[in-house]
Amino acid sequence: MNKLLDERLADMLREAANIGSGHAVRSLSILLGEPVTMQPVDLKVVSFQELMSEYGEKEEVMAASLLPFYGDLAGIVYLLFSQEDMNALAGSLIGRPVTMEELKKDPYLHSMLKELGNILSGAYISAIADFTSLDMQTGSPSAAVDMAVSLWNEGLTYMQEARNEVLFLESEWKSASLPGGTASGRFLFLPDAASYQVLVQRLEEKFYA
């Protein structure tokens, strides 16, 4: 558990994450043109080092969108997909699975990955802004296909300084149009060190004054 937060504040972050993922699901429903349900699989506040050691294989190639945010809080939100999950979403959106190599080289598919992040992560950021009453605006999304450990390092280049805590949320989405019926997305919410202190202070003021 992160040392700066007691359990009550950690619960508030989890609640913000739940609200954010709910907004993202509604956005995904619009994107797919049919109802989507969500099942939280994992939701926790962990150190960056724990996440790197626990989450999958570091050499696993993954697809990621990266959406920076700024304002009262600054940082980045990752949205990560495995090959299987990317195939499921692409199958619904464009009618066929895609390989990670295609995502790297095909400009249209690369744009699709960025737009998924723009819509889903943007909804997530908007929900956290509403929940905390903080001003948060999004920058331009980017996309990358690489080994997980390389994606972590790429994301850290957006940060003003390295920090330990990260809010990790894994959700399973269910929809009739998804091949196999399900797909998963993993959100990583990484405010920079200064913003993290602002977030903690706001949660304390808002809920425990």
C-alpha cells in the first residue's frame, strides 16, 4: 500500500477509478454501437516496481495508447492491450483481427489505437476530474507497440520526475460483437509527483475535512 495514503484515501482513489471506468464503458458502447458491460478484475494502488514485477511478462509485446493530461493535475494515462484483447476489439471495429506488427506499421490501425485511447482514457480522466473537482485537460494521444517494460519507460518520459505509486485498474468488457464476447483493458493512472500531492490534499479536503 502506498505510504502517503491511509486506507480511506486509497478507497477514494478506487472509487474514482470505478467511476472513470464506468464512463469509459459508456464511451465504448457508443463506439461499438451496442451495450457493453464491465467487470472490474483488479483495482489497486501499488508501487511502480510492484507493477512491473507482477504484471505479465516484461517481454510480452503489448499495444498501448498514452494520453497526457495537464491542469490542476499533470501526468499520463496508459491504456494497454494484449494481442488477444486487441484482436477482439479490432474484430468488432474493423471486422478482422490485427497483429502487433500491423499496429506498428499501418497508419490507419495506428490511428485506431490512438483514438481508442483518446476516447476511453479521455472518459476516465473526465470522470476523475468531476469526482475531485479538479481541472484536468487532455493533450494529444500517442500510441506505441513494444515490450511492456519499454512501454513503462516511455510513459515515464512524460513525468516531471519518477514516482512510486500508480493506480492500476484492469477491467473486462463484455459485448455481443466482441469475438469471444469479452476483451480486457488495463488503465494506469500516473500523476507526476507534485500532482500526486495535490490529489491527496484534494481528497482529504473533499471527503475528510
